[in-house]
Amino acid sequence: MTLRPDLTGVKLLFARDTEIALAAAAALVNTADGDEEHLPDVDALDAFVTAWGWTGQHKRTRAELREVQELRPRLREIWYADEERVVEIVNDLLRESNALPQLVKHDEWDYHLHATPPHAPLGTRMAVEAAMAFADVVRGGELSRLRICDYPTCENVVVDLSKNRSKRYCESGCGNRAAVAAYRARKAARLER
């Protein structure tokens, strides 16, 4: 399970809550990895909610789990879509949720936007948080920061928030696997000489 990144002291491209929401959306999408299900039960959803610091109502039911699981393909489509389709998906998510953005302050967070009340269903809050974050990406002309992992057999999504736009691999260790494969290829080439 990918943990929430520590952005303390990091110069942000977007607002802190937007960057966390983008990373959380990518992590949620990546919980459905081909035939492998990383949110198989309510306990796994509990761990995800805790790891990403979701606040508000969390019913811990199979219905809530299904709602969250059903959100993933809609979010995944954003990584493959052109700008017009991304805007359509974002607007649909906001409209379906009756989103009403408001400034709020809670826990360790300074003022930031929430567009659903804390008692809204978890899946709705996740959808709206992601939609609001993607709205900022579209408004900033930064859709190119949404990528698919460069590792040949990986289909995980990536949000590149690096200053130099250099992030190529997901959070599942693909960067390490690529480095090991490159090292082994170099070593094999040296042995062949």
C-alpha cells in the first residue's frame, strides 16, 4: 500500500491538498492491478483510508468497498484521456456528487477546499477530491504529468510532480526493477567482451 507522501518543505506545483489528492487518486487506481486486487476487503479499505488520512464518515461496509472499487476505472480513464474527455469526467464526477466547494480547516490542515460534507459517502468524497485535483491539473495545463509507469509489464498510473518532469515509474518498485535490469544488462555486456 502506498503511503501518503511527506511534502514538508517541498516546493509544490499545486496546492498541498491538490497534490495529496492526485497522489491518493493514483494510489487508488493502482489498487486494481490487472488481475490482482489490492482492495479485496473492508480491512484493506480501512488501511487505505488510514494511510491516506481520509477524514469523515467511513461505514466499513461491503457496499462502501464496492463503491470505492467502482470509482477506480473512471479515475484510470483520466490517465488515458485527452483534455476534453478529462474535463467531461471531472464535470460528471462533480455534478453527480452535487459538489459545493467550501474552505475548511481541520486536524493538521490549514484552510483547503472540501466539496462534500464529512458525512457524504466515502466513495463520493474520494471521487470529488480527485475531480477537484484533476480540475487544477487541467486549469494549469499540466495533463502531461499524468503518466503510465514506464516499466514494460506495468500498467500502474503515475503522477509526476517532480520539478523537472522526470518521474517515469510508479510507487510499486518498478524503478528499482528497471535499475536492476539495466545493471544486469550492462554486466552481461561486459562479460561478453
